[in-house]
Amino acid sequence: MYHRRQIEKVLERVKNQFPVLLLTGPRQVGKTTLLQHISDKRYTQLTFDDPLLREQAKADPNLFFINNPPPLLMDEIQYVPALFPYLKMQVDRSRKDGDYLMTGSQAFVMMKNVSESLAGRVGIMELQGISLRESGECDFDLPFIPDDAYLEKREKKLTPYIELWPAIYRGYMPELVFNPEKDRDIFYTSYVQTYIERDVRQLTQVADESLYLKFMVALAARSGELLNYDSIAKDIGVSNDTVKRWVSILQTSGIIYLLQPYFNNHLKRAIKTPKVYFMDTGLLAYLTKWPTHETLANGAKAGNVFETFIISEIIKSYLNAGKVNVPIYFYRDQNGREIDLVIESADTLYPVEIKMSASPNLSMAKHFKALDDVVGMKRGTGVILCQYGRKLWLSDDVVSLPVEYI
């Protein structure tokens, strides 16, 4: 059974505006299923997971396109970067929008070749796991910006999210979300093995797979924290440069997101180190070996996990609206002032605090005024995202919102 994805409308528009549509994202998030849904019977579907087809395409790319004319749906395109210059020639001959649909797990080689060979010819969108909106069949597709217009529209389509921590623990992979009988641990064991085997070893030549897995566990334990390369390197016994390279692999694979600090020339004391977040809390919980959703919700890292969950949901709200460059940051300065999330929209900055608490109070917004120092920008409505059950204004410019408003 097909489950609707919120990015569908965006993909239809992109397909009708570019000769090539590339849908990127982690493995198993539903990229192929989605492109199959928006294509029609005219499209020939090929997957480069097939080693024979992969070798044929590498051996003679020109012959490959002669044998496989458009419209064409190509799965796992990252395995055959040699095709891109020839794809450019095919596109330039016909210039017909929607001729080529492609999926790919974001990899260094693939994205480099796309940018060099297909500039101006390709629309690139990113898909992540199932959002809470999608799992609750909520028909609302605006990116999260807590201004008056957003809040008014969101209130008309609120969907209650029950059993939040079981959902956080289980994760956002379509196979797990829509098949509750599937065993979570078996799925993630296979997922991690497949990811390391296919994407890491084949595409990036990581020599020691067990050490890379140890690195993933160390990073998962730090989700929601400032990214400290030295600390991770010391923990697993590798060089600082190796950790930086491995972080880049996870980032380009869509497994993690590096949230950058908000910074401009007028904020002299703002720090410049990013924070790291896993995009799937199910994978995070699996790697850090929490046995149940109850232990996860009551564990020492519960606050970080909840923050990771909120950040990933907000990011998905942007990606599913076709906004690949997500305008979110965090703020921290050397005076100890910190804001979990800063959303930039035009000339306005919206400060957001993320709290597990069900008892919001105005003191949680005490650092929002730090954004008043930003020249040329104004501070918008401040938000406390928490587990209190309804919207509550704490002052004339600070509002507490439940998770349902994302």
C-alpha cells in the first residue's frame, strides 16, 4: 500500500521544470517508491544495485543511453558517476523536462559530478524519513515559521500526536512506521550493516568497518551537542582528520545534520562550532543501545534525544516543502547565552527553545533578547516547544507550543 508523501507536489513541479530530477536522501526512506508513484508507465526503471547493469553502464556509458532511451527512472545513481557527462549530452539533445528521474544516497562523487555536469539541467530535492505530519496523515505542508500566519493556518489542521516516545524510539523509516509488526532491532541491524557495506565501503574506501561503526555510536551519543572532533577522536582512537572525514560521510549520506551557529559581523562573541543531530532518532536509540522507549524517555540523554527529534521534524517540514537550504541555526555566545534554535525568515529572527517539560515558563526564554544585538534584523515571536498540551502565551512576544504545531 502506498502512503502519500508531502513532498509529492514539489516533485511534480520540479519534474515539469527540469530535464533531470534527482531525489537524494538516506537509504530506505522511500525515494524509489516515491519516484515510481509520480512517474507513469512510459518510464523504464533501472537500478544500479544490479551489478551487471552497473558494470555495463561503466563500461560504455554512450551505449547504455542508446539502449535505454528516456523517459528513464534510474535508481542508486551514485554507483555510476561516469554516466553524468553522457547524461548531459542526452539532455542537451532533447531538452525535454521530466525525461530523467534519479535517486541517490548523497555521496561525494555523485554530488560533485551533478554540480559539474548538470548545472542548470537538474532539480535536486532531498527526502528524509516519515514526518509526524505524514504518519498522522496531516494535510499541512508549510515549513515551520512561528509567525501569526503560520500559527493561524496550523491551528486549523492540528493532529494530536499520541505515544510520542514510542515513535521517537522506533524511528521514521517507512518500513517501521507503516508496519508495526516489524522488529525494530532486526531492521536497524540490517540497515547499519547495509549502509556500511554499500555506501561507506564501496563509495568512500573506509578500511576498518568496525571502527567506523564505533565512530557512529560515539557520534549518536553526542546528538544535540556541540561537535567536538577531538573528543570523538580520543574516544575511538583515530586522528582528528579521520573523524572530520567520517562526519562528512554521514552528513552527505543524510544520516546526520550539522546545525550551524547563527553568526554575523556584529556578533563578535558568538561561537562558530556546529551542533550535530541524527536525522532518525530510531537509529540514534539503536546505536546507543537503549532497550525500550521508557528507558530512552527517562535516561540521562532524554533531553538531547527530544531536541534531536524536534530539530529533525522542523528540518523535514522545510525539505518536504522543497526548501533544500533550511534557514535554521542555533545561538550561543561566550557570555553563556544560548538559544536552541533560530529560524531566519526575511528580516526576522525567531528564537525557539526546546524543552521536554510540560510546565513552560517565561524564564525559558531569558536569552531571546540576545538576538536584539543583530543589526539589520528584528526579533520575531519567541517559542517554547514543549510537551504542554495546548498553545499558551507566556508574554506578548513569547508563546509555548505543543509538538503538534510543527
